[in-house]
Amino acid sequence: MTATSEKILGLVVKAADDKRAEDIMAMDVREVSILADYFVVMHGNSEKQVQAIADEIISQSHKQGFEVKRVEGRDSAKWLLIDLGDVVVHVFHYSERAFYNLEKLWSDAPLVDITEMV
């Protein structure tokens, strides 16, 4: 784990928690994917909250000098993907999270203890 990916992960978890994201889960995908070091999955209870969570993560990333490579899903606010390079963030509307069930798809990846990050 690079210091940068760990710092980005901490920033994402804190920013999401500040906007009351629910059921935040971080998965260490280094051994199962070449896409990133971590996937972070969370949900909000309304489209407005999903957008606010994503906006806070993006804003805090810019403030800390981390590059936001890509953001997808802004139009619908049902599933926003924020690509921060080593950390990929999935912000779901609660109804979409169960449908896509990314946690099961990436179940080979160990969970990261994020309790100290909030």
C-alpha cells in the first residue's frame, strides 16, 4: 500500500462520513485487480445525498491535491463512480447498491478496517 493510496482512502472515508454516507466499505483489491489498490462502496438515501457525498469527496480530493481522473454517473445520481487512480469510489443510491452488489462481486478482496479513519 502506497502512502498516497492510504491517504486518499482516509480522505474518501472521512469526506463520505462527513456527509453521512451509510455502510462505507473499503476493499483491498490489489491482489484481485489491476484497476486500483482500493474500492470504496457506500450509499446515500436520496439522489441529493448521493450527489452531496460525491461532491464532498471530489472537493476534499482537490483541496488535498489528489487528481480526480474521472467521475461517471452525475446525470442520474443513482451510482456515481469517482476514479482517484489508486482508489475507486462507488457512491450508490440505496436501492441501486443492493441490485449491483459490488461487495459480492469483489468478495475475494479483503475488507479494510476503516474505523480509525472516521
